[in-house]
Amino acid sequence: MRQKMNILFVISEAEPLIKVGGLGDVGGTLPLALINLPEDLTEQTEIDIKVVIPYHDHIKQKQWPVEPVASFQVLSRNGFIKTDVFRALNTDLPVFLVDGEPIRNTGTYNNNTYIDTKKYTYFSVAALAFCRTIKWKPDILHAHDWHTAAAIQKLSQIRSYDTFFSHTKSLFTIHNLPYSGGNHPDILYLFDIHQAFDPEIPDFMRNLPMAIGLDAADHINTVSKTYAEEILTDGFGNGYQNYLRSHSEKVSGIINGIMMDQWNPSAEKVLYKNYSVDTLSDRIENKRMLQQEMWLSQKDQTILFVMVGRMTYQKGFDLCVQALRQMRDQDWQIIILGTGEDSIQKACLSLSNEFPDRVRTELRYDEPLSRRMYAGGDVLLMPSRYEPCGIAQMISMLYGCIPVACSTGGLKDTIKDPFDHPTDYTGFLFSNPDVSAAEWAIRRSIAYYQDQQNWSQIQIRAMKQDFSWRNSAKEYFDLYKSLQICE
Ligand code: ADP
């Protein structure tokens, strides 16, 4: 008989309805990859997945077509809250939108942590109530980051006595551990969510949504295997390391995939010239035109670095800025694209002022330019101090732009360095997030770049990497299955 697996996938964002960051990519793509897993990989299991997100104001403003599917009340200590759920139309994604007073008239994320915590705690509780209303029993509750942690805790509280949820198992995926949510015990009380009680969680963190989700989850995973190991250490654990270490048997990692067809240099219209591994010699046109677009001199032999991303401490742009400053003896150019913290923007601008003929800094979000940079740049610099997964390095490899990155989290898991992979390396890694290590790795990339024939081989290997969701979706399926089995 064909088996069925019901997955309740609760998350704060899912593209194409709403995307603020990488979470939106995962919310929109992993569920589709799961549904599309071939039957031989799922042992003929029929996967029924419901993606549940808040009906954010932004989605309403876009006037995305929806149909009503359920109307019910959510209990709080201040009385019932009328809740409506709509299904989004015109999308392959089975996505359901929860609407109620704490969600209305809020930003997707709010600077005010009280508003945010109330919005997402209510949303988490409502997602479970929705399942009961439509009489759809989830086998797996899969929640993501602090926003949906309360669903995990609520489930663990009710399933001991509530037969509807007695067989539901929970998976909590950490996309970014330092973001823990607000400390608001009164909101937890409002929705009857218990605080984290494990003795290994520091007292001052017991009411944080992230702590509550970690404590109550049947299993915890992060978005790369290396980050799953790193969060057990003092340097990356953000206060949770003792708890995570003492429960390491329930912590694992699965790398995120990307939609490979959305990042294809042979088909994109915004590039100056399309190319593939078979027409790699055409790629140089993109470098020349990018240099021209950026008012840099058109020199084929000069290595062109690119740096794209949010300008936050995490991303480590400052490390490469200083390393390049120390490498004035070398022939290089760099284009930097990003927005973020003032001090990092200023550091990038000051490099432009010091090297006006070599450096361009563009302080904006510009996706077409980012694609032209991946297509025209020789090397992507990605010196993140920590990187749970990271997708920029995967995209750049698919474009033949070779990454130089810090050996952390998903960067370590997706980039192969010549030291560990002498015959099939795809980039260059440095171990410590400091200036001299970054400089050392950048100098290595310049040395390898001198041998253009070998460089083309590195590019071809990088462009042939499989970063699709398929393998990771299968790993998620296997994880769901293992949770189902252990009653
Ligand atoms: P994070 O999700 O931590 O910001 P990732 O590497 O996972 O980092 O994803 C960043 C994505 O956002 C990449 O696709 C990158 O190209 C894109 N991006 C970041 N900043 C910009 C920008 N200023 N302009 C265009 N694209 C950007």
C-alpha cells in the first residue's frame, strides 16, 4: 500500500509570495523539491506538504490572488482571536496564509521586538490550530528559526494529551542562530507557551523563542554539516553551545540547495554574452564589458575580484578591504556591491578613494549587476566570519567565478580547496577570519590565475557542480522518515 507523509512546513517567508532573505528561498524551493522527489527515492511515499506563512501586509499589497479555506478562533489569555486562512492561487507551491489581528499592520519583520514576538507566537499557534480545523494530521512539523519556534513548543506541550497531534514529530531548522527573537515572557504567557527548562540553557535566555524551539524539538538541523558542528563550540554557539553539546545526538546538518535553472549563464538576458562550459572562451566578453560599465580599464590579464552581499560584520568585507590595501604590489581590480552597516560601507568607499583606478564600490541592491559581476568577475571574495550555508559562492561557481572564502559553515562544505582536493579543487579557502589569512588566500588565487589553461579547468569544474535541491531534499525526506519511525 502507498504510504502517506503529511508535512506541516511553517516558516516566515516563502518566495514568490514574500522574500526578504535566504529564508524566503528555502520556504519557496525546498517544499517543491520535496514534492518533486522521484518515487524511487521516497519508497513510493506520497508527500503531502502544506507551507504555512503569515498573510503579511506586503503580500496583501501585492494583491496576490487567494481563496479562503478556513476560519476559526485561536485561544489567548485575553480571549479568542478570530483567524482566517487563505490558500495562495497561481503558484505550484501549496502555501497557506494565516491572517489575524497580531499579523495585520505589521512589517514582515519589525524593529519592535514586542510586535514581532507577538506576531510570530500567535502565527505559530494558529498554524497548529489550522491543521485541526481542516482535520489534517501532520506527521512532521517542520519549523524554521525563532519565528516559528513556539509551534514546536506548543506541540510538545499538547501532544501528551491531545490525540490529534500525538504522533506528530518536530524538526527545527536553524538558519541563523544569533537571531534568537525577543525576550517577552508576557507574550509566552498570553499563548500558554512554556519557557525552555533544560538546565544547560542559561537562565537569562529561557524565554527567547530560539531557546524554546531548541529545547522542545525532537530534532534540530542547520543548513550545512559544518555549521552543525560549529554551533556546538563556544565561538559559534551564541550561549546555546552547552545545551547543544549535551544533546548533540539530535543535531545534524543538511546543505541548502539552489534552483539551478535560475542561475544559468547560458540563458540569462542581463549578461553581455551568454556562455557555458562548452563556450567558455565567450566569457571574457562579460569581463570586458563589466570593466567598461564600471569605468575600469579593460585589461584581460588583470585579475578582477568581485564582492557581493550584505555589508554586516558577519560577511567580513572589512577583512578583504584591508588585505587588498596590503597588496598594492599586485595587479588587481575589484568591484564591490552591497548595502549595510555604515562603518563597512565607509571602509569600502575609502578603498575606492585610495585606489580610484582599481576599485569600484556600488552601495545598492542590484540583482542584474550582481549577475553581471558573477559572469564577468574572475574571483568572488566571500570572507564571512560565519556562514550557516551561503548561496553567493554556489551561484558564482556556476558562473565560473572562482570563490576565495573563509573555511566556515556552508562555505567549507561547498568549496573544494587544492590542499584537500588536489585534482578537483573549485576555489580557495582560508581558516581564520583575519586579514593576513585573507591576504594569503587572495595571493594564492592570483598565483593560480597566472596559468590560464589550468584556470579554465578550475572554472569548468566549478560550473559543473551540482548544487540542486535534489540530494538535500532526499536527506530531509530521510530525516522526516527517521523521526516518524522513532515513536
Ligand atoms: P545571506 O542570505 O546571508 O545574505 P547568501 O550568500 O546566502 O547570504 O545570499 C545572498 C544572496 O543575495 C546572493 O544571491 C547575492 O547575490 C544576493 N545579494 C546580496 N546583496 C546584494 C546586492 N547588494 N545586490 C544584489 N544581490 C545581492
